[in-house]
Amino acid sequence: MSELRFPLSAVMSPSEAAERWGLKRNTIIAALNRGLFDEQIEKGLVKKYVKENGQTEWYLTEKAMKEKYGERKVGEN
């Protein structure tokens, strides 16, 4: 499988994704933690990073968000 590449503008934190899609950050975090994005993780559209201290950071692509929530609800750019 070839490596996926996305422009940096297409990769975001859960906070930014929530703002762009008009959702609450906790909604996205809960979906990530409950495995609702597992298919997107397997496709390389979402990345989970666990820090040495055990804290988790997530990175989502626009494509992953569109697959789960449809087109953006807030702002066009």
C-alpha cells in the first residue's frame, strides 16, 4: 500500500475539526475513543499518538471527518 499524503491544511486536531463541523470537541473525542473512527484509522485518515506520559493526541483528516459527518457545517475555507 502506498503512503497517503495530505496537505497540512487537511489535517487537524479534534478541536479544529469540531469548530469546522459545528460539533463539540467532546463529541469527536468520544467517537474516537469508542472506535467509531477505526475504519479511518486503518485507512490512514486518522492518527492516534500516545505521549510518554500516557496522554493521547489525535490527528484527523478532512476526508475522515467527511466520511463520518458529511460536509463541513461551519465556514467554507
